[in-house]
Amino acid sequence: MKSLVPLKMKKIIKIWFDDEWLYGRGDDEKVYRQSLLWYKRLMKASPEERGRYEFSTIGIHWPSLGEDVSFKSFTYDEAEPSGLQRFFLTHPEINLAGFAARAGINATLLRNYINGFKKASPEREREILSAVHRLGEELLSVSFSGVDSDA
């Protein structure tokens, strides 16, 4: 993801969390935030684990979690994942390479859409959503011999 905000903030001086966001107060006194969906280890971490961090010259490091967040990332223009990103970030059980092949999309391109390195056009998002719906319909039609699906 690229930053559209002019970088006036040099570093984050204080951080805090809620259930969905990592917040940071910059040395410019502004409050910034990032979705924890971008940082799975932080999202799953206990409050104690989240509290064991270190500031460096370029960001924040959680040694016990192996997680790093750069100061610059707080200025990215898309702190909140798009609907497409949110879907795939909250469904890690979906194999991206397999899904991409099924949808007729290059797997690397799909990963770039999800990670924010590229932006899908509205038409491409509709194609991906249609492929998700087709997969959902197929999954809903599954039955196992001798198993009642309403149980």
C-alpha cells in the first residue's frame, strides 16, 4: 500500500488497541489507526503479549510475536481493508492459489489485491465476488450419504 498522506509524522510515540484496530499517536500529535486484519499475530495476541513491544528507529517490534509494524504504515491511505481484502483476510482457510485458478485470475495478482499492492477495478471485484458466490453455492449443495444436513 502506498501513502497518499504527506508524511509529516516521523514516528509513533504511543500505541493502544481495541478489538479491531491498532492505534498510534504520532509525534505530530495526530492519532492514526490500522486494522488488525493486516496483523494476524497481533489480532490473536493477548493484551499482555500486545503490551510487550519495543520502539525502533523505523517502527514497533513485538519480539515474542515476531511482528513488526513500521511507522510509515500508519500513514497508508487504506487503514481499513476493502470488502474484497476483508473477505480473504478473515477466511484464511481459502487456498488463494486454488481459488484464483478456479476464478481464472493470476494467483499473484489476487494476493496483490488482498495485500493492497494493487487495486482491483470494480469489474474485477465483481468477477471475484461472482466466483466467491459460485463457490458458496457449490458448498451449499454438498451432501454426504446418510448424513442429515439439518442436524
